[in-house]
Amino acid sequence: MFRARLFHGSDTRVFVAFWLLGLINNVLYVIILSAALDLVGPNVPKAVVLLADVMPSFLLKLCAPYFIHVVPYSLRVTLFVLTSTGGMLLIALTPPYTDGNTITTKLAGVVLASLSSGAGELSFLGLTHYYGLSSLAAWSSGTGGAGLVGAGAYAVATTSIGLSVKTSLLASAFLPVVMLVSFFVVLPRGPLKRKKGNLKSGFEGPPLAQRRDGVDIENDELVSGHEDEGLLSNAKVTRSHSALPPLWANNVIQNLRRMLPLLLVYVAEYLINQSVTPTLLFPLASTPFTHYRSFYPTYAQQTIYQLGVFISRSSLPLVRLHRLYPPSCLQCLNLLILILQSLLDIIPSVYIVFLIVFWEGLLGGAVYVNTFALITDQVDQKDREFALGTTSVSDSSGIMIAGLLGVGLEEALCGWQVQRGRDWCRKL
């Protein structure tokens, strides 16, 4: 019954458009993390790249919900594409790491890409409110696919095909063009079309804002009363004159209940990926690898973890979770087990670590998609667009906390291993 309700009256173009938007919005983020070792070298903690990749996004998500509603979606998407492309070009065209200056320049490019990704997630999650729950399912699946596509493509380009890091990053700089096509060509514009006679074509100046579902929007984004009825049949248009979006829930405890599981799962998940997995090394003879450098991308950013994320983020039509603290706690257990492995070498085979990392991806993706699905189900329509956007700060804040903690954790774990004769982490 839930599956039927999820896709009832939905448009295939909506699903394809949101899947591609989720894919492209997140794929550069994944590529940057996959290239972390190549960007800063083996002597700089990979958590430094993680911080540059997430902190600007976190800060933007904290404040943007209070002003981004005055910017039309069409302009937002154009700015996202320009910013992310510029960031990737800056990363790719900067010489390889040889000194602090080149690393700083590369990190500046990472910051630009981060701002684009953060604003994109905030905006597109809010946009799903107008296209129904199926668009949220498509968006989540696309973001999960970004992990497989981004990490897999980077690994294939640099390892199998033998392209240089520079060439691979240059090619990825043009991926945001797909976002333009998805939004302006594939996505049905009914919910965003201007109502006849609302604005004259020559209007210039500040956006003329009205209110729909409690959120300021521009007149050219008012819902058409008859188009996409299957997707918007439950939407109601209201009017107000408040200058800012309302606080999206009156009960602070309820807000924290929605946000804390996502925060918790991301702290544990990214501590594992960026700080613990670089130290989860085994003798090469007992593994499928020929170089120690291959462990890190395979664990954290290639098929194993990302496959788990993709499967669980695509599971909304089939499985719903209404209690999110249990999977969050299980993720913390994963973190504890893998830290113990790094310290004490208690797991006999690398293939067992593969299974744990896959399970980690399943848990993280499930908490992400079900957090936003619960908001869609439980939050009043007048607050829902704002709620979907602001809750996205949970994952960014969790990643940022993990980055801050991870700078010291990776070095501590590696140092512990070197003192006990396992110096593999210094051979990356």
C-alpha cells in the first residue's frame, strides 16, 4: 500500500530529474573525498580535506534557510553549476602537492564545490515538497548512486585506464552540466510556472514574494492549480506576510528527535571513513591488493561502502524505518569495532572488514532517507519545505564533527601501529 501511494500519480520525468539532481549534486563531493590522498599527500590527514569539503556547506545550511527563499530555483541551479565547476577547475589546474601553497589553493577549490553541494542539497530537498514523496525517493537514490558513480569512476580513471589525477578531475568539472539539463529540460515545470498575469515580462528589481505553505516564494514559482495533480493533490496554498520562514516546528524536542539520529550516524560513519579506514591494513599477501594505497579507496569511497549506501537510500519504496536511534547506535558500534581492529588487530581477514564497511553503508543510507521521509509524513505542510531544508544541516554537522575529531584520531591510530611494528600506514 505504501509503495502504491508513493508512486501514485507520479511522473517518470520527475523521478528521472530528481535522481539526476541527487547524483550530480553529490558526485563531486564523493570524487573529492576519493581523491583526498592525491590532493594533500600521505603526510596530511585526509580529515583536512573532509573539513574543507563539509564546513562551508555546514555554515551555509545554518543560515541559508532564512534568505534563500527569495532566490528563484532557476537562478539557484545556475549558480550551483557555475560554483561547482569553478571549484573543480581550481582543484584540477593547481599543480600537484609540493608545498603548503598548492594545498591551500586546492582546498579553496574544495570550498567552492562544498558551497554548491550544500546549497544544492538544501534547495532540492525543499523542492521535493512540491513534487511528492516519489521525488524524495528519487533524490535519495540519486545521492546514493553518486557514491558508486563518483568513487568508481575516479578509481577506474586513475587506476584501470591510467589517467592522471589532473585529467580525471578536469573531466569531472563538466559533470554539473547534467544538473542544468535535469532541471531545465527533464523536470516538469508545472509547479514552478508563473501564473498567467502575475508578473510582467519586463519586471526587474527585488523578487515579489508571496507565501505558500508558510515559505516565501517568487510569483513565478506558484503552483499551478491543475498541473501535476497526482503529485500535488494534497498541497494547499496559503498566504501570509511574514518576512522570514516560520520556525518549522513548535516543539524543540521533536526537532531534535528528527535531527539527532542523522547527526549521530554521520559522526560515526565519517570517523570510520576518513580516520579509521586508512589504518585498517593487512599484509598484502592475504588481501586482493598489490599496494597499500588501494585499501583506503576500496574501504571508504569505492564499491563496498557506497554500494551499501546506494541500496539503503533506494529502499524507500520497499522499507520504512520509524525508529532511527537503533541504526544510529549500531553505527557507533561499527566505529568501536573498527577502532579496536586498528589498535589490536583482532579481525583475522580483510574480507570481514569489507562486510562491516558494507553494513556501515546500509545503516547510514537508511537513516538519511528515512529521516526526510518522516518529516514528509509528520510535519505540517506549511512548515515542510523549510523543515526538509534545515534538517539537512544534521548530516553536515555530523561530518564536520567527525572531521574535527578525525584529524587527531588517524594520526593517533597510525602512531600506535608504527610503535608496535605495523608501519603499513606510513606506506600509503
